[in-house]
Amino acid sequence: MQTNNEAPLALDTLSLGASAPELARYQQEPPQMHSAAVGKNGYLRLKFVKRGNRSTLHEMERKVPLMVQKALYWDETMPFMPCVPIISTSGCVLQGDRLTLEVEVDAGACAHVTTQSATKIHSMDNNFAAQTQHIRAGEGAYLEFMPDPIIPHRHSRFISDTVIEYDRTATVIYSEILMSGRKYHHQDERFGFDVYSSRITAKDERGTTSFTEKLVLTPKERPLDVVGVMGTFDVYGNVIVLTPKAHQDAILAESPSFYSAGLCHGVSRLPNEAGLIFKVLSNDSVSVKHAIRGFWQTMRKTTTGYSLPTPFLWKI
């Protein structure tokens, strides 16, 4: 894992995996249906704008297996904020899938984007799955991008490239939770995936790259359950907050580090005063979600003045 100040932007989804050295050995095409075929080349574009005293889902374009039905307003503490769950019509990520997501929040608008459930990356015997995400937040915009956990199955290969373009006056919280696999399904499922690769790049309104973080996990080549990596932990949470400097100082002051045998987390600054990064490790997803929710509450209260609503029972 590395964080630096210079990196290229997200590649086209169709060429992303083909150019990644960590996927060089997984280029063979699936015999059932070639990669990026109809039904395997998903696209979703969402644009949120401010209309009067609330924000709306102004534009939406979709192509299976990605879809969105409509914006809902379920957040009782911020009833003016549209909440959108992303749906997969295939129910999972399969070999040969190529997925593209674009989210744009216009100046002064706000939005909450999540998923209908955990993202399950199925076992693969040919090829891989690739995803690009392009997020834009305009002047004074506020975005919560909070998907449910990612569960990589045994022998799965997945690569994701995310670019966040943001105005320095905007606030973006971007979260990802990675499970070790279906550890209760089979003993070989724990860290049994072949490749998990994720890169996140942020650029400000001047086009300057603020930072890049890239995570490449190949547990069969370099074990993850060792000291200094995952150790005895099974679940990894990563939260990035891009927000003005004054908010960063206040959030950092209220986010102490914590360590125990079953849970640890901490927050630090990103390069170029871009924001903060919060990382958490635990043995179960509930503890990770709870820790992220605590940090999320601090972030939202500091940046907007609003608290989080009571969580849905199925989201705990």
C-alpha cells in the first residue's frame, strides 16, 4: 500500500485490467461469454443538482448490470438530501465484468450514494473483473459515498480505479470495507482470492493531483495474515474525507486512535492538505461498520452541523 502525490488518472475500464501487471497472468477470455459482452459491460451515471431548498437526482443513465431506480429521502436528519442505492441486476461481480460508475454532485448540492447489499466477487477460472469510478464534487458540494462491504470469493480477481475530482470548498467522504472472504463457508475462503487491486486518486479544481493511494493484495504470493499487514484481523475498512482545512483540524481533534485485540483504528492527514484518511481493522464487519459510523458521525457533524439518523437494522 502506498500514498503519494503523483499518479495517472483512471484508465478506460476496458483497458484497465489489461495494463495492470498484477493481472498479467489472468488475461485469458472466459469460454462462456467474452469479457465486456452485453450484460457484462455495466455503466451508471448519476448527477445531483440543487433545486430550491433540496437536492435532486437530476440526470441518470444506466446499463445492465448496474442500475438505480430512484432517489429516496430516507435521512430524517437531512431530509433535503437524496439517497441512492446502487443495484446489481446480476447480484454479484463475475469474471469478465467491466463496470463504470460516474457520480457528479453540482455546486451546492448534496447526495448519499450506497449499495443495496454487499458486493460479492464470485470465484473465477478465467479473466478478471474491472471497475472504474469517477466522482466529481463542485463548489460547496457534499457527498457521502458509503457502499456496503466487498466480499471477494476464493480465486477471484478484481481491480478498481477511482478518481475523485473535487473543489477545495466541497466535502466528500468515500468509504470501502474489504472482507477476507467467506471464512465461514470454507477454510480456504479466508484470504483465498487471487488479486484485489484498488487505486484512489484525488484532484482539486485546478487539476492538481492531491494524492494517490494504491492497494494491491495477492495473498497467495504474499500472505496477509502476518504481523505488519492484517495479522489476526479479517476485515479492513478505509475511509477518505476530502474537506476544507478547518474541518480537518476539528475532525482530527475528535478522532483518537484505538487498539485492542479485536479492533484497531486511527486517522491521519492526507498529502497537500487534501483531507483525512481513517483506517480500521477488526475480526468482524459489525465492529468495522460501527467504527466507521463513529468517524462518519464526527465528520458529518463537523462539516454540516447535522447528526446521523438511527441506522436501519439491516445496515448494522
